[in-house]
Amino acid sequence: MDPDPKKSKVLQSNLSNSKDSSHPHSLFPDEVLEKVLSLIDSHKDRNSVSLVCKDWYNAERWTRSNLFIGNCYSVSPEIVARRFPKIKSLPISGGAEAQRMTVSDQSMELLAKSFPHFRALSLSSCDGFTDDGLKAITTHCGNLTELDIQDSVTVDVGGGWLSCFPENFSSLEILNFSSLNSKVSFEALEKLVSRCRSLRVLKVNESITLDQLQRLLVHAPLLTELGTGSFLQELTPRQYEDIESAFGNSKNLQVLSGLWDATSFYLPVLYGACSGLTFLNLSDAVLQSGELAKLLAHCPNLRRLWVIDTVEDKGLEAVGSSCPLLEELRVFPVDPYDLDHRHGVTEMGFLAVSRGCRKLRYVLYFCRRMTNAAVVTIVQNCPDFTHFRLCIMNPRQPDYLTNEPMDEAFGAVAKTCTKLRRLSVSGLLTDTTFEYIGKYAKNLETLSVAFAGSSDRGMQCVLEGCPKLRKLEIRDCPFGNAALLSGLKKYEMMRSLWMSACNLTMKGCRLLAREMPRLNVEVIKDEGSDEIQADKVYVYRSVAGPRQDAPSVVLTL
């Protein structure tokens, strides 16, 4: 009961007036609301704001400058332009069935010529463009501050695009062409770097030598992120001293990557720049354990570390002893297709890291053996994992000591890591693993599964539990139509479901499409497959209807 009925009536009257934001006596006019909303950056918070009422919906519409589209097929460009007319930044991810998003030269030219004040282009895991597309960007985008080409596959890309920047161009702050395989004009690159005095990020490709890198560092004293070229060069004593001095003078460096062909002889030139590093990406550097240990001894402030499994368990012991602040570790295989590879990392290296790096939040760990007991200990040492991605590279590999399924390992992850948002499971797993996940992983948003499960019950447990699940990826599992249809109440709240090489049929997929007409249900047929099986299935929310660029192998139900 309201203690003061008079105040309650006044409040109701004021709230009633505030519903009309154009009212001259409104307590919360449009200008104030839009100013407040402009301070909210979280996509989730802004989405919630837009659902409060029509006034808030409109205010959120006019104040949103950054829109993230997690699935490019979930909405059409026309809807985006109409809904958010003041967008300035638009990150877009491709569909689950595409390893890369295709970006044509024509699209890049249209982009460059349509926006005279265009400032930033980031192409991550893309393909389809050539030298011509990059030339269009560098020629026409006179206000460009960022050109980031990351992990992209390119065709016929030479170094000519670097020479197309205008002679008076000097606004670049971020330049990354580390994934381009072709040689570039070092003369053009050096001139560009010398003009761009605000350059903070520079990541070059393998064609740049140590001697050339030294000259670039002299021109870029403000760098906070550096991707080096190749270390495969014979240096004179004077050149060695110069490159060592250049790194020593790079006092602002926080991120270091590249290091192709790095050897123990040349690694010491980096030591002078290591004390401030927070992220060391060695995924292109095939280092041995001793080389890694010496390098890490100079990196006391590392928060993120990526390495290749050639460092072995001994190298990971050095991580545990040298990196107490580490929050993210990724260990990649030197050759993921060589299943007979006898070296690499094991549970012992993972345990060593967990003992010394108690702040670990994110792990991606490729290995060839693991035990339940090790994983239980690891998550006890590091209970704050938000991302736990364990890839035992031999499919359906049990605990190699007990020959038991790995159920208790991932059960411990689900029970102990209450902040867990992303989980990738592997090894020999029964439905028990998924019962644990459904029961305990209450904050899980993304789950990746391969070669796991015993029956439909496994997938059903995940869909019945995991209230925050947004993305589910399943490959080579025994889940069938019953499992697929158990998620009818879940899929509209999720971003996407991907299933391949499972026990799905066209009949089950058609039933899902009929029951959930607001979802796009796509079946991607393999060459030579029959009319009964559904080889690959992609289910996702969309306000744009069926996509218009589906190839002939994609059947939209």
C-alpha cells in the first residue's frame, strides 16, 4: 500500500504526461533521453532499452551509431538502413556454413566511392577480393584511419595497392596486411609509415625483413601493436645492434606478433620491448621450449599468449612460472592433420599453466591426450573460466589412463566454472556430459560439439537447460530428428544452430520449418547424397526471410 496516496497520484500524472515526449512540460524530453542513451555502449543494454516503449524505441534508433550483425543473413541492408539511419560502424559476421565471407572488388569500390568520409575497413577471415579492391580503398578513402586485413585469403594481390595512397595522405592509425602472401613495395610502405605520425598498429607480412623492420620502427615511435616480418635474414653486427636498439626504443609496445622463422639467435633483439607486452602472439613462430622460456622471462605483464605446440609441456611450465597475470592461453597444433605426431602438449602442460596462472579466463588447447583428473584439477585451480575450448585431436579419445569417457572432465567444467560462456568439448563423451552441461552451465552462450554423445537425449539436455544459449554447433554426432525438434521453444531465442554429419532427415527438417515459420531452415546437400538424409542443416532467426544468394546446393525449407 502506498504510504502517501497524494504523492502517488502526482507521480501517475507526471508519468502520464511523459508518455508524450513532445509535451512542453515533459519531465523527460527527447533531448535528455537521447543524451542518456548515447552513453550506453552495450548492444544487449540498447536492445533492452528499445523494448521499453515507443519513445525509447525511437530514441534508441536515432542515437545508435554502432550496430553488430552476428549473422549477415539475419537482416537485410534495407531494414538496417531504415531502422538505424545514423549508423557509423557496422561489424558483420558471415553465416555458419561459410568459413569466410566473400567480399568482391566491386563491393570494395562501391564502398570507397559511396562514403567520402569513410574511415575504417577491417576484413577478417574474408576472401574474393584482389589488388583492384584494395587499390579502390587506398585511392578514394582520403580519411582512412584503419586498414586491417586479418586471416584473409586473397587472389592476385600484389603490392601495388600500397602505392595508391595519395602523396599527402597521413591519417592512418592502423595498418595490418600480415595475411597477404605477396611482396609489397617497401619504398611505398616506408613513405606511408613516415607520413602517418599517429600510426599505432603496424602488422606487416613475411616479405618484410628485419633490416626493413628496423627502418619502419624508427618512423613509428608511437606503436602499441607490432606484427613483424620474417626473421630469416643474415644480419651484420651493426644491423643486429640497430634492430635491437629500435625495439629497445619502442617503449609503448603492448602487442607483438609475426616472428616468422624466429630463432634463438635473433629473439634477444626483442627483449628490450618485452616488459610492457600484454599480448604475445607466437602462432606463426615455431619455437622450442627453451626459446619460449627465455622470451617469457622478459614478459612479466602478459595477459594473453598464443603459442604452437612445438613448445611442448616444458614450454608451458615456463608459462606457469613466468606469467602470473595471464588471462588467455591458446595452444595451436603445428600440423592438425598429422595424427601420428609424437610431440606436442599433454595434460601435464595444462596442469602447469593452471598452477601458475590462477587468473586464467580463456583457454583454447589442442592436444592428443587428456585425463578427467587433470581437467578437474585445472578448473579447481582456475574456476573463473569464461571460455573453455579443449580439443583432443583424436576423435572419441577416452581418458588415456583409465580408458573411461571424458564425461567427468566436462562435468567439472560445467559445475565449477559458473561464469562459463563458451565451451568446446571433445574426446569420448556420452550423454552424461550433456546432462551436466544442461544442468549446470546456466551462463553458457556458445557450445561446440564434435564426435560426441550417445543418443538424442544428449542434445535434448542442452536445449532443455542452458537458458542463455545463443549458438550451437554440432558435427559428427548421433543426434537425429527427435533431438532437433526438442528445441522448438528455444530456437527463436538463439542466433543459430548448425548440424552436420548427424542423423537428420529431410522430413524432420521440413517439420521444423513448418512449426517455426519465422526461422530460416536451410539444408546444404553434399554431392551424391540421397533425398532422405539432411547432410548439413543451418537454422537461424531472420527478419529478412530466405536469403537471396543461396547456391543450388542450399535448399531453404
